Amino acid sequence: MGSTWGNRIKLSLFGESHGEGIGIVIDSLPAGIELDMNYIRQQMARRAPGNSSLATPRKEDDEVKILSGIFEGKTTGAPLCGVIYNNNIRSKDYSILKDTLRPSHSDYPAKVKYLGFNDYRGGGHFSGRITAPLMFAGAIAMQMLQEKNIVIGSRIKSIHKTSDVRIDYSNINETLLKKLKEMAFPTLSEDISNAMEDEIIYAKNSGDSVGGVVETYIINVPAGLGQPFFHSLESQIAQIVFSIPAVKGIEFGEGFDIAMCKGSETNDPYTLENGKIICTQNSNGGILGGISNSMPIVFRTAIKPTPSISLQQDTVNILDMKNTKLKIEGRHDPCIVPRALPVIEAAAALVLLDNILEREGEVWKN
Amino acid sequence: MGSTWGNRIKLSLFGESHGEGIGIVIDSLPAGIELDMNYIRQQMARRAPGNSSLATPRKEDDEVKILSGIFEGKTTGAPLCGVIYNNNIRSKDYSILKDTLRPSHSDYPAKVKYLGFNDYRGGGHFSGRITAPLMFAGAIAMQMLQEKNIVIGSRIKSIHKTSDVRIDYSNINETLLKKLKEMAFPTLSEDISNAMEDEIIYAKNSGDSVGGVVETYIINVPAGLGQPFFHSLESQIAQIVFSIPAVKGIEFGEGFDIAMCKGSETNDPYTLENGKIICTQNSNGGILGGISNSMPIVFRTAIKPTPSISLQQDTVNILDMKNTKLKIEGRHDPCIVPRALPVIEAAAALVLLDNILEREGEVWKN
Amino acid sequence: MGSTWGNRIKLSLFGESHGEGIGIVIDSLPAGIELDMNYIRQQMARRAPGNSSLATPRKEDDEVKILSGIFEGKTTGAPLCGVIYNNNIRSKDYSILKDTLRPSHSDYPAKVKYLGFNDYRGGGHFSGRITAPLMFAGAIAMQMLQEKNIVIGSRIKSIHKTSDVRIDYSNINETLLKKLKEMAFPTLSEDISNAMEDEIIYAKNSGDSVGGVVETYIINVPAGLGQPFFHSLESQIAQIVFSIPAVKGIEFGEGFDIAMCKGSETNDPYTLENGKIICTQNSNGGILGGISNSMPIVFRTAIKPTPSISLQQDTVNILDMKNTKLKIEGRHDPCIVPRALPVIEAAAALVLLDNILEREGEVWKN
Amino acid sequence: MGSTWGNRIKLSLFGESHGEGIGIVIDSLPAGIELDMNYIRQQMARRAPGNSSLATPRKEDDEVKILSGIFEGKTTGAPLCGVIYNNNIRSKDYSILKDTLRPSHSDYPAKVKYLGFNDYRGGGHFSGRITAPLMFAGAIAMQMLQEKNIVIGSRIKSIHKTSDVRIDYSNINETLLKKLKEMAFPTLSEDISNAMEDEIIYAKNSGDSVGGVVETYIINVPAGLGQPFFHSLESQIAQIVFSIPAVKGIEFGEGFDIAMCKGSETNDPYTLENGKIICTQNSNGGILGGISNSMPIVFRTAIKPTPSISLQQDTVNILDMKNTKLKIEGRHDPCIVPRALPVIEAAAALVLLDNILEREGEVWKN
């Protein structure tokens, strides 16, 4: 059941990088939502490859064909299935990789789990490409959240050793998030943005890759969403964010830095502002006891360097069971961070939508 | 459904800090497991309060009464319910906290979510005390994993600004893990252990609290456990670990540091060792594509400073809707890290057990 | 996961007939519900043994001890755990049954499934006694449904060969349901009620047992509850009703009789009554396409004769693997139908409550 | 979440009768299963319309396009998505039905649930056509069960008032099941088969429809499959069978007849046969306590007359809110029983497969 998700809405993700198509079924969306296909395409374009000199020049046609769940432009309440057909496949690129394990990829554990029957081409079901339908589902969720004034945005916090400036987590506004969403390489400081791009180009030119950190903000979340324990908002967001390939860490509010603090520093004091309870700082990233407290939800996601590099690597050929060398040719992202960023937003949006439906029931109110 | 968890086994956690009792139902444990109650008590004692000058002197009787699922000392295959009755309750301690929101606690969001009907005494269902039955379930899981030679151990990686030394993630052995498990304050370097204890005592004496980081290792995990996407091992472990109160971050392998690296540095090369495929380093912490690759699983958990401090804090009285000051009296942990450590292990053990049952079916083989 | 249930609320049922105790955890009940313990006890008494010459004289103390989820008489929103301790246990009654398979009981398949580790005493977790906590949960649901004017009632449709008179399914009112609920042996015709009781007494006196059929009605259900396909109201009700021991069939509306009809006879025509859409007949029992249509929900449940009889039976001793004879001594119900009846109502109430929460969200409105 | 199902495998069913396409995602099928597409097509053909003078002459192209989860002819272990594109759609047939509620169809409750946004054409997601992808999934399950020697077959037990002869439930063999599967109109008595067909033709000619009962057998099921309580085999089979449109009842073994019996008649005695424990009769239909006992699983499903009839019916126009008359023109099945029969088998096969995976784990053994 690895590829199904959700409590109130249910996602069923399918597809392999070089199969017939990839897609997602979204069960139990509320009826009567008018999909803004322009907005959805725009969100999906943020993830799509081929849009920048920093990403793979590989073109993928991420046009979603909706097979069900829409009638006269609106959701019917029945399961919505969106499919992206795989048209631009170059399977021969991968044939030499059949038995040579690519380090840091899923190749080896997938081969063991699936007894060698998994589709190894392009990582198969483990490919980052499978996040395209997740992005589609998340774009629908983001559209719906906007009807409730809930806005999600992210910036690139760091690429390799280069970091963006600090921000006050208690004071994040819609203007900033909109601006970030329009930037191809969203950072607070433009200078640092350029330095980050240089890091990526340098890695690309040396046949290497780099990782980075994405920082995500969700504002106008009402207090009271979430659950205690196993379905805390942190648990839910972490679960879905870790399903994005290359993610190796997540932290909320001050995260790992909070562990180096004192309670007197990181206990966020309450105060009244215009009759509303707010915190004067936001070390906890908008979540206490697993439940939203109305402050901005803030979390950071650590993304590893793309495992596909053209430098020579040591590995094993599993057919001969012999040590061997590997150079991965092809059109790869030297840094997956900018393309992972919108997927993280999409994933978080799905969590918020699920919790709102849990709270408010199945009739959508906006 | 916040307090239910699991795919193959199902946990149902219940109880409030100052109610009649707390407990857990564990559904679908395999039949025929002989519970080692000494081992289980020993594991639970690691979490229990009152064991150290570094922790709350509050005594809690964490003796588990098993109501079902055991017959003649062995699991029957029917749901196992374990209850800890709340005997040592001092409810009046909390009466003044009814309307005064404790910063960094669940008080405010819980009040909104539950419309004010939640049991506010001691945090109610959000109390850290509710991890005692989780520890019980996890201790059963740890016992079962040991029958498959899978061992879990942890060390305190840091307390406040004091950090333990680095370890090679590709080379962690059972001897080390056993040693760590026997230490009240497990670290690699004894000197640093003392410095950490000083940090805690200093915080305690100043009415403050400190956070820290726990690093957890799981060895001898066979390759092929886990799922792609939403139920990746990272997703599953993160989900359950974030249900432990005070956790604000989790990272696997090199985690956030991997984001500052190049692919050529963190792609873990494969090699053959005695005919077995291993990695010569373990930046990915034993998980690739969400599935175990037979290397040690390594993750770190960030824990915030205990929110209950006796220093004066700014907050709001929700009854009058007025700003007010708060000093939390009582017997609190100046640092929850040492007591959270075994709960993290317990949580991870439950994930591993669930995945083994998924892989191997309901008849337990050892 | 056999003993967990639910979408919006989650039940976790535990206990064995002769263990320490039996109980249930109800997760995600709305907060702020004031439990009417008199009503709940009254409902539970309907199921309890020892109340009638028609049932087992065995006394069971079905007093529920609530361990969590209630504060100042109201639900807190946290999991509610109710336990019934097993006080009146006579385990030696069962020792001779350890290896002799009781026909029509779960003994044999349970032994295979649980490798012989199941608690065989009194059927263990398969005992009808485990329906007591289910009755408790269902009584809470029934109380809540009443706040929405939804009322559930049942009659005994038949015992052995004796059947009650026919009723018009489109015209069932609250007065009737209340009257049925107050009868120890609820039927429409009092004469038939006496004849049914005679059937039971005759069976009892001859060391035998008899089965029967329960007919259940749920009125004032709003249109639009339920789901298509796998979670149709019929699917949901059938799933939970088949969890009641001894149930062997369920049918909705005209049920198996509808299969002997023509469409022109059983298509329920719509008409307007006081501006409201109703059906002029109710062959479909209030459910179309898996969703309520505002007509009374009507279903019948077939219950087999109690398998425990004192007549001699052929069976196998599984220790020697030899054919043998068995006479079951002890205090058994000659007919379980009257005691199963309230459990069926409880089960149906839980389904309705779950669907209302799905529809309306987690804040209870009445 | 109405259209998702399963514990170990997860189904996600999607599609509307007159939308772009219908299909299913099957998550967590074991890897390495070589799909026998001929067998699968053959099974699907049993359900497809246009094959008989007794069914609708409407032609539907039920060719499944597999988008994922298959590589080199075998399952990869990743989610398998099968799609049937809707090519032969005549949507104008339905335009007059937009506001006129068809009696006994889902039209009215669906309109309420989905606030009028559901696709009303041909019943939308509630169409019997959506069982085609369920048949596809079930055919895969049936193929896999055969590798374990588990065989499923059914006969038409009755059509309208005409019933087939009785069979001994304790003695059902593979030869019979194979023979039944090859018959277009499977019954034990050929004469009765003809009489049943006459019933259908008579109904058809008079613009009416008839219902009937299907009896299903599953043989060679090992003892020990299933769960207690909420996931009893009966609960699981009933849940999925009630998702098939037009089903109004289900009963196991002697079913409702058992309710008219004495325990001494229906307690199935055990005996040893060639060292194996069997029952000498099978009133319980192979399931005790929710768990298989190795006897044939036997159940009957009641199917109502097709609601679409060309006779005039009373109903309401929901736009004007006025009483009106309705005649449903078009190509409808006068009796859906023969086409529902293979879907019932498919549904039961999915339950068995799920339970075998629960028992045996994710590596398929045959």
C-alpha cells in the first residue's frame, strides 16, 4: 500500500518512468469544485523539467488527461483520475543499468523487495517523475485552500554551502509568498540566489550534483487543525514529504536549532492582538501538540544531491556479482531542489485539505 | 483517528494524564510470542520518571496490567490491551492552569479543536505520560526484533550546545548498541556525557529547560523492507516519531548535512564483502527509495526544551481574554531528551515489526 | 486488524471471555458529548445475560469502567476506553474442551489460524461476550443519533419456524420503535411473541437450540449519507453486522424476496408529500446506490441456532486426532436472537454515526 | 473514500459511465505474476454486455489498457492501473433524465450527496459499468488463486420465481465449478435453465425486468484465513459484494434458512477423513468465527430487478419539484443476474487474495 495515502481524501498514485503512463486517483474530493486548469498547469510547470538551464534539458509532456470525476468543468464527488502519458521515452538509455546498481538510487533495495521484477528503466515507480501526478493533486488542493485564504509558499533556503538570509517566522505575509511563487529560483536575497545558481552550474560542469534545503510557509491556517499523536500535523506532513524522492530530513519551526536552545528562549509567548490570540514569536512553526495554533506553519526539507552523476562511481554488477565502475550518462538534474520545491508545497497542501475536510465535513464551504 | 496507527499491526492509544488510566490496544500481534516481562519492564523503566537527578522526581507507577491477548504467558493472536492506572495524581496542581495558556504546550490549539472540553490537567491526552503505553508496545516489538537479530540503540547526540563525537554510520555493531542501552545517559564520549549533564543541571537550577538531539541506530535490517512513496521507511518512521511530544525534526543518514554536499561525496558506493553487497559509507542511513538496503538505519531526532519552566512567561488568560504572566510550578523535567530516547527506539521498533509482518505474513518465524 | 473498525471514528475491540477484562477504545468521538450513563446502562442491559428465563442464567457483571476520554461527564475528544472486568469466570467449565472441537464454533479455524495459542476458554476472543463493549460503543452512538432525531428499533421477525406479521416498510414511526425497544421480546403480534417463546423453551428443554431473524429499522435518516461502492451503506452495515457471532445472512428492504419480483413491482415510485420527496413504497430499504434516500432503513439479520447444545454431537479430538463424542454442559442460551437484537442496533448506530461525522465534520451539531 | 478497498492490496476504482474512461488501480500486488491476458479477457467477457439475447444489445468495448505495474509481461510490484476508455457513448439518451429521478436508481440520493454536481448520465459513477474494472482486478485475483488450487464458481440459483435444484454444500468439486464457468447461463438443471431464460424473455417483452439469486462456491480454501469480528471473512465478502449495484442481500451456508433450524440440525459435525479434519455437512458455508474451516465457502447473493424498465413509472421532476411520469427508453438488461454473477466471483476472489497475502506475506508462493 505504499502508493496510497490519506484519511478523508484518498490518493492512489501509479506509474513507472518508462511505462505507458503515470497518474493518480483522488477519491472523495468534495463535489462542485470548479478546477482552474490554468492555475493547475502553472503549478505543474513549476515542477516540470526542461524549463531552466539549471535543470535537465529533457522535455516531458506533463499534460494531464482527466479520465473521471469532472463533469461540466466541476468535480462530481466521484474519484478523479488524472493520467500523464509517457510519450518522450528513451528506454535504451537505461538498458546498461539493468544489472549495475546506481549508488544512492533505489535500484538495489527495489530489486530485493520485488525479486528483480521491478521496472528498472529510469527508476521505474521510484522515479522523481512520479511526483508529477502528485503535483497535479496538490495543485487542486492549493486552489481549494486559496478559497479559504490559506496560502503556501517556499523559498530555497540553501544550495550546497550557500544559504539565504534569515526570516522572522511569526511574520510571513501573502505578498511575500506570492512573490516567491513567481520566482524561478525563489530566495529572499537576490545576490544569494545568483550564488546558488553558480553552485549548481559549477556542479553540472564538473559532472557532479548538489543538494539543498527548501523552507515552506503556510499562512492563515486556523487554529485547531490536526490530531494528537500518530496523526499530528507534523506526522502527516513528514509522512508525505518523505515520499518525495531525495528528501532526507524535515524540521518544523526552529527544528534542529531548537534542540540547542533553552525553554525560556523558544517557548512562544502568547499575547492578544486585536482581540485575537497570537504568539510573539514562532519557534514551534505553527504547530503545538500536533495541532495548528494559527501561527504560520514553517518547515524545512533537506534534499540530497541528485544521485545520477556522470563522474565515475564504484558499484556492483548484480548479475555477475562483481565489483565494477559506473558512469551515468544522460540528461540529469545537477540539483533537484528547485523542482522538488513545488512538490513539497503540493504535498503540504494535500495534508491541509485532508484536515479541513476532517474538521468541516464533506460539503465544501468557501 | 489521531491515536490509532499501523498497517499490519494496529495500535490504539488512549488515556489522559490525570484520568483513570492510560493504555494501548495492540491488534494483530502474531500468536505464540512469549512475552519477556522482565525485559519489557526494563525498557519501560528507561522512560519512567523519578530515576535520576536529571529528571522529574515525580514518581509514576508505570506497571502495566495486561487485560487481554495473553494466555499462559504467550500472545493469543487476539488484541493485547495493556493498561497503566493513574495512581499518583495531584490534580490540584493544575487547576490554576485551566484558563492560562502554557506557552509551547498544546493547551491553546487543543482548546480550540475540542471546543474547551479537553481534559486540561497535565496536558490531558497530549501529556508525555501517554508515551508510557507506546513504550510498552515498542518493548514488545523490540523483543520480537531481537529474535530476528535486529537491534536498536541510541545515543544522546547533543544537549543544548554540547555535542557528542562523530561516528561512522557504516560500521555500527551490536556491542556498541548494547552498551548504549545500559547507560543512563548514553553517549560515545564519557567526558561529553558529563558536560551534557551539567547543561541540564544548570538549566534546572535556573528554572529553565534545554533541548537536545537523539541519534538512533537499527542494525541487521534485511534489505527490501519498506515501501515506495507514502509508506517509505522514512515516512513511516517520521510519522510515528513526530507523535512523541516535543519532537520538532527528524533526519536520516547525513540528513540536513547531506544538503550541503555533492553527489560524488554522498552517493554511497557498493562493494562486495564476503559475497554480500554492502555500501562503503552510509550517507543515506540505510534507506534508499524508501526501502532498507541492509546498511544500518540511522536517524536523528530533534527535541525541544521542555515547555514547562518555572521562569515567568507572558501569556493570555483565555477566560478573561487578558494578557497575563505565568510561572509553572511543580516537578518538571529540565530536559526530556534522556526519557524521550527509549520512546524513539520503541516507535522505530514498531515500524520495523509492521514491515516485517507485511513482508513475511502473520505466522512469526524466528 | 480484525478487531479494529471505522473511518471517522475508530473502534478497537479487545478481550477474551475468560481473560482479565474486555473492552473497547473509541477514537475520535466528538468532544462535548454528555454521556447519559443511565441510557447506556439500559441499552447494555438489553444484551446482558441472566435477564430472562429464555436466556442463560449465567450472570455477567457488564458494568463498564471508563478509563479515558471523559472529563466532568463529557467526552473530551480524546480516545474513550471502556473496560468490563471479568469477575464471574468459571474457567474449569471449559478445560475439557481444550482439544475437543465444538461443532459450529470457531474452535477449529481459530486453532489453525493462531497455531493453537488462542485462549480456548469460552471461545476466547470469539465469544459472544465480546459484543458487550460493542454494545457500549453503540449505545453512545444511539444516544448521539437521537440528538439528531434518528431512531433505531428492531423486532424479532422469526424464531425457528414461527414468524411475526408483515409491516409496511415505508411507514415506520417513532412510537412503534420506542414500544419495540421497551419489550423484552419485541414483536408486532403479541400472540406470535408467545409462540416464539414456546419455541425457545421447547428447544431448551430438549437440550437443543434455535435460530431466528431480527428486523431492524432506522428512521429519520437524512438523504445523502453513505458512499458509492465499497463503502455503500449496505456494505458498511453488512460488514459490522457480520462481526456479531452467529450471524449468517443480511438483507435490505425486500432482500431475497426482491429477487423474486419484477422491476415494476419493486421500483419504489417517488412522489411529493408536503414539498418533500418520498417514496410511496420502500422495497429498497432506504438505500439506493449505497446512499440513504430518506426512507426508513430496513434490514434483516439471520442468526443461527446457538452452537452450544447439550445433545451429543460427533466431533474430533485434535490432540489424539481421533473421532469422539461431545456433550456441552453449562449455562447456555437456547436462542441468542433476543440478545443479539440490541447488538445489531448498536452496530448499525455506529455506522450511521460514522457517516454523519463524514458528512458534517468533527464538531458535533445538534 | 467510497471507491477504495482493501487491507493488503488496495483498490482504487474510478470512472463514470459516460466520462472519458473507467478503471482501477491495484496497489501492492505481489511482483513477478505473469498475467494471463487471455484468461483475464475471457473472464471479463462473461460480464460484458452484448453477448446474449438475454442482455442489453449495447456494445461496450471493455478492452483494458494497462498503464503501469507490468514489465515484460509480469507484475512489477508497483501499482497496476488498468483503464477502459469509453468509446461507445450515447450521452443524449440521458439528457431528459437530468432532472427526472429514476425510481430504484441512485439518482436522488446521489443528487443530494453531491449537491447536484454528480454526472447523472447513465448513473455516472454508480453505473453497473464501473464493475468492469472490478472484474478486471478480480480476474487477476482468480488467476492467482488458481495457482494455489483455490477455485471459484457460481450458478444462478433463481430467476424471478424459478429456482434451481438443491446441492450438497459439503461436496462441491472442481469439475462442477469448471463446467459452471463455461456455461453462459450456469445452473445445475438444464431444464430449469431454460425456464429461467423464459422468465427473462417474458420480462423483456413486457418492458419489465426480473431479479434473481446467485450462489457462489469457493473450494480448496485452507483453514485459518480471515479475522475475528469486523474483518471476518463474512464481513469482508459482504462488504465488497454489496458494492455491486443491485445487490440487496447476502447469506452464507444455509443463511436465512439456518434461522429456521435447530442447533442439532445445523451444527456441522467434525470427522476425520484420511487424517484430515472435515465436516460431514456444511451449514455454515465454510466459515466459523469469521475464519475459513477448509470446507467449501458457500454464499448466495440476492439481486434486484434492473431498475431501468420501459413501463411507465411515477416519479418527481426535481427541477420543477412536480410529480411526473417516466418511461425509460434505451437498451437495458431485463435481468442483470447473469452479468452480476462473474462480478460476484471477482469480488470474492479479491477478498481471498487479500487474506492469503495477510497470511503469507508479500512474496507470492505457488
